[in-house]
Amino acid sequence: MANRDELIKDRGNIKWTSMMLAEHRGLLQQLEESARDVNPPVKSAEELAELAEQAAWALEQRRIVTISYWQNKRKQTTSGLIKQIDRRTQALMIVTECGGVSWIAAKTIFSFE
């Protein structure tokens, strides 16, 4: 059985939602979504160099990699083969297992496996 505070909190949301304007509900939904936003990773020169080495090795060995990266204020994950490394723009071209192609900037990468 839920404790009394949880019941009151839930009852309050149910009670007031029916009396809110559509704009208010939209603003509350935006607020909840923005609470899940993630800040982009901050990479040092050493971390970027290490990432470049790992990517070059995966490209050479034709290994499937899993990359977690930042996009649209969220943490995304993709898996696939690195087909190209653009050193000028510091981006990786990934071909996913379903055949899709993605370019991922090195500075947006959280982890590389």
C-alpha cells in the first residue's frame, strides 16, 4: 500500500490537470522534458587523442563499436562499423547494422567501446 504522501501528491496532479488550460499542460510537459536534458561532454586534447587512436584501431580491425554520444540534448547510442575518419572535421562515419550511415563528431562522444 502506498504511503499517504504519495497518494496526496498523485491525487493533486489528477485533481488539477482537468482544470488546467492546454497551454499550461504543454508548459508542464516541456518542463518535464527539459529536466531530462544532458549537457554535452567536455573533452580534453588527451581524451580526443585517445579517442582517435581507438577509432583508428577499430577502423583498421573492422570491429563493430558501440558509441554513446550527445545529440539534441540527449545521450544517444549507436553500434556499427567505422567506415571513415575525417580528421579535418574530427568526425566518424558509422555504418549501422541496419545499413544506416551516421556522422558523429568526436567532441560529442561520451564513451567508445
